[in-house]
Amino acid sequence: MSKTIARRIAEWVSSLSIEDIPQDVIEEVKKRFIDTVGVAVGAFYEEPVKIARWLAESSGTVRIPATIWGTRKRGSADLVDFANGCACRYFDFNDTYLSKEALHPSDSIPAIIAAAEIIDAPPEKIIEGIVAAYEVIGALADAYSVRSRGLDHTVYINIGSAAGAAKVLGLDADKTEEAINIATTTSLALRQTRAGELSMWKGCAAAHASRNGLFSALLAWRGMTGPKPVFEGEFGFFNVALCGDKFDLPELGKDGYRIMKTSIKYWPVEYHSMSAVEAALRIVEKVGRINPDDIEEIIIETFTVSYKIIVKDPEKWDPKTRETADHSLPYIVAAALLDGKVWIDTFKPERYLAEDVRRVMKKMRVVVNPEYDKIYPEGIGNKIIIKFKDGRTIEEESIYPPGHFKNPLDRGGVEEKFLKITKGLVDEERAREFLSKAWALEKLEDIGRLIRLLIVEE
């Protein structure tokens, strides 16, 4: 009898060793860790993050505590995981993996760091846990698009977080399998999270998945068993969640690690619009900021996945929440053309509700270019064509924007983003000390002490 998917994942995860992981992969682990913590600290004062942090702070004295990022406080590890996950996801500024399913593997990092604090794990276990989580999440994304069944991609974050936390906790294959069984059974999340007008939950759904993955691993650690076969069973994932569809999980770690094909975000926008931002800013470099009165028409050429996620809903043409605005290709392009930049303040209500961006959006149309479909998900093609009333036409195209795995950020680029987003929140000397120690992650003695360097002065 062939092995179940859960068993295959469990055996691979439990056998993964730091000795198997090349130095270039470890370098990318460090980049993703720094980037994830940085964007989380940057979101410290955002309302959903404050709500989640209050919940974590309210957990009182606990046996398995972890650090709430941006503070010296500790709380119950699973609630802390949720709070930290909300923070790292809220600005939509953490990394991305594009395949049959598009998702953000770094959503699993809060679970892995919390697990490491629980047992005071050695640094190699943190690295192994991140690599394991990324690999499982990426392989699931390669296998099947759950959004095609109305499920949210955080289904896979749940399973990957369980795998990564299990690795950090040192679970053997049997207990890792139980963690996967529990996480998968309880993972189902609705895609309505990302449809229509988007709510605060858009930035919190992955944190809930990460928390559940950690919770599942902790239960398995103490001996809890889960339903099986969880994918293949009569009422398992295939028959219920996928309505009878099945997939065969691609081999894990066969031709290099999937973390190497994840991309760091250069601007705080839904990833499929990243190249549109680059194209828009190139146009501004050529002609200066755009005056709405000078525009006859703007045509944006994009690809089908982009159109379905960040264009087709009427709400994407009339964003009324931050969460909708950073998932609106028309708004993102309009703001970039008018302001000559895209940053956190681009998604304040006073900007996305402003009259000038609304005027520009009304002059836009978005079409699917079949040539861009051919290169997705390896590339994300967007072209902007502006026709001016004076007869001029200008256009720019981008396929591999800064931070894309084919145009990666070096250490300097990662540090620049980190320092920019934490500026004014964290003492710069402490931020630079954090960077110095994080670049030596494999030699780290205390992950909690490192995290607590980044104290936000409230």
C-alpha cells in the first residue's frame, strides 16, 4: 500500500537536517526571517494588530510562553503566534510564492519562532523549521489551487505551520504525522476572506492558520492523535474540501528547496500588482507625476490570475477599506502615477478615498494579455499604457520586479526595507544590532532575546 500524503510529509520533515541545507538556502532563510519580523514591527499600531496583541497579553501566566513582537511581554504561545502573525501579514508586505496557489510562506514563521521559544530550541532547529514549512507550503501550492474550490490559501499555511513547528519541537515521523492530521482536519477556511470588500480579517486569516498549525503540533507533541487518512479518507480533504478532486504531492526537496523561489515584496501591495507598480514608477521617472486632466485613457495589460484576484470585483474599483485598496490594481496604479511612490501611507483612508485617484481610475481599463498568462507564475507581467489628450502615448512593462526570485534583493536591500519600515518605532541602534545578530542566525543562543531587541516605545 502506498504511503499517504500526510505520512510522506511527516517522514520528509522528520528526516530533514541542517546538514542537508546549502548555505545559499540558509542565507534566504535569514532574509525571510528579518523581513517578516520587520514588517510585523512596522504594523505595531494598526488596529487588528492591537486587538490580537491585547488577546495575547490577556493570557496571563502560562507554562508555554512566547514573546509578543515589539514588546518585552510574553503570553500563551498560540495566542502570541496569532498576534505576531497578524502583525507580519497586516501590511501585505511579507514574501510570496506563486504557483497553482498564490500564498505567503512567511506566514508560518511566527509559529516556528514561538515553538523555538517554548523549548529553547537551538538555532539549527529554527532554520530547519523554516525550510520545512516553506517546502511543505510550496509543494501544496504546486499541487492544487484550493481557491478554485472556494477555499482560502491559508489552508496550506495551516498545514505547513504544523510541519515547521513539529520540526522545531523535535517530533518523530509518527507524531509529525499526527500534527499534520490534526492541522489538515481543522484547516478549512473560506475564500470569502479575499472576495468583494475586504475586511480586517484579510490580514489575520493566515495568522489564525499559523496559530492552528502550532496548536496542532503542540497537541501531537503531548501525544494527541488525529483523524487519518486525512487527505484520502472517505470524509477526508479530497472528498470533502476538494469535492472529489485529488492531487499527488510533488516530491519535497528534490530539486532544491522551494524557499529559493519565494519573492520578497519591495512595495506593500498584493504581489500580482508588484510589477505594475514598477511600470508606473518608471513612467513617472520619464514624465513626472501624472495630472488627471491630461489623461485620455490608461490601459493596463495583466494576466488572468491577477485579473481575478485584484481587478474583477466591483469593490476593487471603489475601495473603501485598506484591505481592499492594497488588493486593487486600479487604485495601486493610480496612486503610483499620482504620487510617484507607493508606501504604507498610500493605504490610508485619506488617500484611497481621495478625488484625484478616483478620477484616474475612471479613465482606466484592464485587459488580460495572453502572453503574460504564458509566463505566469515564473513571471508577473504587467504593462501600463497611457494615452494623453495631447496625442502622446507612453508605456512601460515589468515582469520581474525588485525582490522577485529572478531579481532578488541582496542583504543591503533587505536591510534598507527593514530599517525604513521600523524607523520611528524602534531605536535604530537596537534595530541594527538585531540585523547583525539575525545575519548570524545559525549561531544564535536565544531567539527570544533577539526578538526583544525590537521594542516599540508605546
